[in-house]
Amino acid sequence: MRNVLFLAIVLSAFSGSVVAQSNPREVRSTIRQERLENRVENREERRASISANREEFKARMQAIRDERKLAILERIEEKLAKINERRTDHFLKVLERLREILAKIQSRSDRAEANGKNVSSVDTAIATAETAIDAAEAAVNTQADKVYELTIDDETTARSDVGAAMKKLQEDLRATREMVHKART
């Protein structure tokens, strides 16, 4: 996963110098398409990972005898994975929208610069915003890769173990949300 992300960053860095001479709209659409493809690949990898973890979960849950409790625990683990996926997808959409807005601002800045205006402060703000968005996107991708497995040793501690996993998910999503919120401001 990290190799794919590193490869995408390196390719975008090399292609940026070649593509910088073409139309900015084409560049943005190319970058947007690459990010969309990366997002789809990441989603497929996460789903494959979840299905593999589901098999491991069934093996771990052999200690629990009651079929009904086992079914409930499976549903809870699936629900945690869906919540994480849905929230991280939302965060990625927000960041993509922020990138689109930033591209519009960059376009206006370029036009103002062509008309002889001083846009150095705008360029600095755009660079700061891009850095914040990149950091938030890295945090969201890290969050999306996390898997919340229920490790239950005994039926009597199942409730507290599930509560701990849910609390961990909430804390992680809250921290990721803060990163996205910082990128917005």
C-alpha cells in the first residue's frame, strides 16, 4: 500500500514537470483521474483485507459457543468496518472538493498575475493550503487502512471488548476529522 502511494507521488512529481506546460484544466483532470483510480484501488484492497480478516475472526471466535452471540459479534465487526469506510470516503470527498476550490483560486491568481497584480501572498497561502490538504489526505488514507478487529477471549468480557473497539474507532475518526477540519481553515 505504501509502495503504491509512494509510486503515485513520484509519478505525479515527474509528470508534473512535463505536464506543467500544457493546459491547467487538463492537468487538473489528469490528477483528479489518477486520484480516483488510486482511491478505487485502495478500496478494493481494503475489501480484500476485510474478507481475509473475517476468516481470521471466525477462527478466533471458536471460544464462543453461542451461535447467536457469534453472529452478533460478526455483525458488529462488519459494522465497524463499514463506518470506517463510509467516514473516510466522506473525508476524501471533502478533500477533493477543497482541491477543486484551490485550483479555482490558483486559476484566478494566475489571471491576476498576468494582469500585473502582486499575488505573492496568494501563492504562499495556496502552498500552505496544499500542504495542509496533503497532510489531511495522508491521515485519511492511514485511517482507511486501519482494521478494527474484535479480540474476545471470553464471553463475559465480550461487551467491554466491543466497547473498547468502538471507542478506539471513534477516537481515530475524531482525530482524522480534526486534520480535515484544519485543512479547511
